[in-house]
Amino acid sequence: MIFELKQAFGERIQITSPGAGMHLVVRFDQQWSQAVIAHAAESVGLPLASSASYYSGPAHANEFLVPFTSLPTEKIASTTKAFAQALFSC
């Protein structure tokens, strides 16, 4: 998942916890709104959850949890590419 996200988004994302277990924490570039990111992910079946509720203070903008274990390994590349295409078309 890390490889596919970096291939698709390059410097437009920051992966903040690559060894977090069953999910990644990803911060997306400010060129997209949180709603646009969530909609693009939902449209291709990529599970994302805003990390905002996990902060007691101000949350990081455009930061999401990506629970990659819910995707079959053979679908990670195609789903990530479809997500990137959906997001870049917004």
C-alpha cells in the first residue's frame, strides 16, 4: 500500500506511520478538501477514515487512516490507482 500510494501521489502525500500495524496514517496535500478526498475514496471502494476524532486538540488537515488490511492484496494496486485518478480529476 505504501508503494502504491507513493507511486500515485508522490510528494502530494505524507505517510506518517508506515509501521502502524493494520492501517496507515496519510496526510494529503491541501490542494484537495477533506470532503473531496473522502468522496474519491468512497467512489472506488477505498476505506478511509478521518483522523480528526483521535485528537484532543486541533487535528491535522486532510489526515486519514487507511485500513489497508480490508483490501485483498491483489486489489491494492488497482484500487489505489483508481483513487488517484478520481482525486486528480476533481
